[in-house]
Amino acid sequence: MTVYGYARTDSAQIDDQAAELYESGCTTVFSDFRISTDEPGTGWRDLVGTVESGDTVRVLEWSRITRSADTARFIRDTLADLGVQVETIKGRP
């Protein structure tokens, strides 16, 4: 089982998010520099292409990933369909 991170932001804070995810034990952090209402980008596609059943994906908090309930559901559902657990470091799961 591998623990991956996913960071997403539309500001220069992407490095801060990645650092926190690495500190939490993530071996690799995928990221997208996008507006939070946009669909996930290439970092997301790379993450989905890498994870395997039994892996874990950590995010700092959902408000950093997206402000859209539909996009959050899409991310959770896609990872669940792949057999991947999702964890948040801050905030609600």
C-alpha cells in the first residue's frame, strides 16, 4: 500500500500544500495549479493512472481541492471505484 498526496490550488501555495502532504507520509504528491471550480487537471489524471487498489490518497482539506460538491463527489467516487481510500489531513473527510 502506497500513500499518495493530491494538492490543488490557484495560488502560489501549492508548494506549501505539497510540503504538508510529504510531511504526513506521502511518498509522491501530484498537483494541479487550477481554479478550484475547474475540473481536475493533468496532476489528477497522473494520480488516477498511478494508484492501485489498496493505496491511499491524502488531501489537506476539500476546500483546497474544490469548492464544487460535484467535483468533490467525482474525485471520491473515482478513487473509491479504484479501491483507493481518501484521507484528509485537516477539516472534514
